[in-house]
Amino acid sequence: MPERLSRAVERLNAAPALLLTLTALFWAGNAIAGQLAVGEIGPFTLTFLRWILVSVVLWILYGGEVVAAWPQVRPRMPRIVVMASLGFTIFNALFYVASHRTTAVNIGILQGSIPVFVLIGAFVFHGTRVGALQGVGVLATIAGVVLVATRGAPGDLLALGVNPGDALMLLACALYSGYTVMLRSRPAIPGRAFFTLMTPIAAATALPLAAVEALSAGFELPTLQGWLVTLYVAVFPSCLSQLFFMRGVDLIGPGRAGVFVNLVPVFAALLAVALLGQEFAWFHGLALVLVIGGIWLAQRGADPSAMPAVRRSS
């Protein structure tokens, strides 16, 4: 590695704010990638190819660590398969299907509901106490999500007028929170080894979905744009974001690192407007305030040192 590049990498590895901001930016870019994939590559094919590429790269880099940790991992493989299926396969498959039916602005803002779903899941499955501020934060975030899902007209809920794409995205967020809650009891092995272990599982569980998609819609190779989208989501939201996030957690702890996840809906909305020309309506702005403010309140109401960071695969 050239000396100048080596120094740049060292500076980046010592800059948690930059690492975590780039992480949020790359995750937000996945919402744009999902829109650019429409008509260029099938959502299930994209999910399968993404995890195949990520798996190959990570196993070359960290496969030895997985093999060394196998005695700790083997007894928990059924649980790990469920985690990889929920957090990597089903979440991303629904994410890309939703991209066919709603905007990147909506997808980005709705992703902001994940930390609140995690909070609710931790309460339901682990009895984690929810304080008054956290409760207010949950309600504020839910209000923001409803505002987006109903296009600024909450009365549409009564008329069953919610956009199907928004509903799919919310379901994806809820399922992803299940994966995040399960991380609490993952094997005590390095994070990068655990992530590497789950990527081939994600690819394997995505294969049947890709096969059904090919049989039902007729098999077509991705276009050039479809391959470029696949390459982006494999390199940036998957590999680099995960490595940057883990390094950020190492430097400043999970509670403080988790705060940067709040930037994802902001970046997604900005990128959708700037790159795709999508509309940013008044209710999007209000929803952003409610979602981010709600997450902030929920975090203020908890012990930051004890809060789990939301590890994303988007």
C-alpha cells in the first residue's frame, strides 16, 4: 500500500465521527440504489447477488477467524440462521420490493423507525424497562412514521389507504428489529467474524427467492445498471459500512455510535431529492423532525453505556 494511502487509512481509522458519518451515508445510499434497480435487476436477484459478492470478499479476509471460532458457533447455528434470514435476506428482499412501490424519501424516513422497533422488541422479549422519555420518543417516532405512510393524511389509515410499498418497508423494519434484538445473545466472537459467518447463510436463504423470481417472471440477466447497483450495495452498504461501524463502536462505544444511525433518514431524503429529483413535501420534513427527535428522546431516556447499537445490513 502506498505510504500516502496508508496514512489516509490510519487517519480514517482514528476518526470515529467520520467513520460513522460515512456509514450512515452509505446506508442511506441503499435507498437510492433500490430505486435505480427498478427495471434493471429483480429485487430477489439483487439480494442474492449482493450477499454472494459480500460473502466471497469477507471469507477471503476473515474466513480464518470464523473457522477458529467454530466450536463456539456450532451449537448456535439454528439461531444464527434465523438471524441472518431476518436481518440480511428478508429485510433486504422486502426493502428492494418496497422500492418498486414507494419513493426513496419515504424509505429513508421509514428506516428511522428501526431503533424504536428495537426498543419495543427489547421490552417484549427481554423485559428491558422503558422510561417516560423513551415512551415519548416512541410515540413521536410512530407519529412521524404514520405521517409518511399516509402522505400527510393520517385519516387514510381508517380508509386503508396506506401505500403498499410503505407497508412493506415497515414490515421489513419490524423484522430487522427482531434480528437486532437477537444480537444481544450472539456468540462472543469478533463482530467481523460473526458478520462473515452470516453472509453465506444470507446468500443461501436468498437463493430460493431468486429462483422463484426467475421462474415466475422469466430469467433475465441484470442490465449494466443492475450490475453497477449490485456492486454498490455489496461494497458500500454491506462491506465498508459494516467495517466502519464496528470500528466506530470500538472507538466510542455502542451508545454514542448508535446516535449516528439517526443520520440515515436525513441523508436518504437529501440524496433522493438531489439525485432522483423526488419530491420533499411538508409532511416529510415534519416526519423527519418527529422520527429523529423521537429517537433522540428514546436515547436520552436510557443509559448510553448500556444501549445496544443498531447494526444495519441495509
